[in-house]
Amino acid sequence: MIVELKDVTKRYGTGPVSVTALADVELFVAPSEFVVVLGPSGSGKTTLLNIIGALDTASEGTVRVNGIDISLASRRELFEFRRTSVSFVFQSFNLFPALTAQENVQFGVDAAGSPLHPDDVLRSVGLADKLDRFPHELSGGEQQRVAIARALATNNPVLLCDEPTGELDFQTGIQILDLLQKQATDGRAVLVVTHNREISRMADRVVELSSGHVVSDGPPRGGKADVAELHW
Ligand code: ADP
Ligand code: MG
């Protein structure tokens, strides 16, 4: 398993105002697995991704990702971990508006351990002819492709996606999901968090979150659907 969370609890704040964002969460993801974490707003999805990506720390429990025990790692080890193990794709793309597609990807890999060439990755996501475009000259789907290229160019084995289709129309969303699923086929562990139940149908495994608790974990009910079968 490349991602292993055991008894992970996350509390924000202390005393009577403390919020339990995650409670005793167990989560395991293997390389090449496409896992969807499904839950409504406030159920702890972003908190979970941030903990797996070492952008936040668990209050209790063990977090092991790509062979490193994040809960015990030093600052230096965490810095190395972020460079070489995980990549993020966000709902709102988070591109730099003053940088071209190519420069956005280049910027994202400057700190990476063994990055791929930005132009090659942009080509692989279908943006060969748009390397020099600025984000405002690209559609939403194209901007998300740049963001995915930036994540893929780091060549890291775990891809963490926070509501990656949340700002896209249905058709574009499907194309992005297809692209993300290909990354799992290529050997990455892909985690997509969403409140959209339909997306969970294409997963190898669905982990349902409710108020910070994992309430179910298994293959999608009705079997794994092809991306082309999804509709919302
Ligand atoms: P989701 O991504 O599923 O919408 P979040 O992980 O963002 O959920 O939030 C889970 C819970 O933790 C919510 O109740 C939210 O208000 C709370 N929370 C998230 N981040 C913080 C924070 N930095 N400080 C206090 N509470 C937080
Ligand atoms: Mg969220």
C-alpha cells in the first residue's frame, strides 16, 4: 500500500470550540488504484487530502505514505516527502495568471525530485498547441489540464485531487476524469475527493465520509462503471 492511514483523528482548536474534522479514519490505497472519497461539504475531505499530502498533521493516528511515516517525520524529511511523493490538483486550478501554460508547469516542477519535461506532459494532456497561452486565454477545462500537467510533471507516485471537476461543465468534467483515470492505469495512486456521488461509480473503490467518519469502504455498488457511462 502506498497510502496507509490508521486511526487518524484530526481536531481543529481546543476545548469547547474544538471541531473533530476526522475521527478514527482508516484508509489504504495501492499503486494503480483509483479511489474516490465521497462526502458532503464539511465531511472532512480536504482535511484528509491535506494530511496525506503532509500539508497538515493528524492529531492522532499513523499516516504512512510512499514508505514514510509522516506522523514521525522531521521537517527536513517532510520537505523531501512533498518534493518526491505527492502532487495536488485543486478545484480552482490555482494557476499563476501571469505565467503561460508552460511556465506554470515549469514552476510546479522546479522543486520536484525527478520531473518530466513540461512540454512533454502538456502534450500528453492535449495542450501541445497551447504551451504559450496564459490562463485567461484557456477554457476552464484547459486550465484544469494545465494544473493536471503541473501535478503529473513532478512524476510523483500519489496524485491527490480536491473536487477537480467542481468548476467544470459536465462534458469537460468527464474528459478530466478520464485523464485522471489514465494516471492510475499508468501506475499512480489517484485519490479524488468529491461530493458528486456519480463520480464514485467509476472508482476502483469508494470511501464514504460522513462528519469525519468513514461509513463505508468498498467497490462501487453496481460495479465499476466506464467514465462514458457517468451522467450528472
Ligand atoms: P470538506 O472538504 O469535506 O468540505 P473540510 O475538510 O474542509 O471538509 O472540513 C471538515 C470540518 O473541519 C468542517 O467542519 C470544517 O469547518 C472544519 N475545518 C476545516 N479546516 C479548519 C480549520 N483550519 N480550522 C477550524 N476548523 C476547520
Ligand atoms: Mg473541501
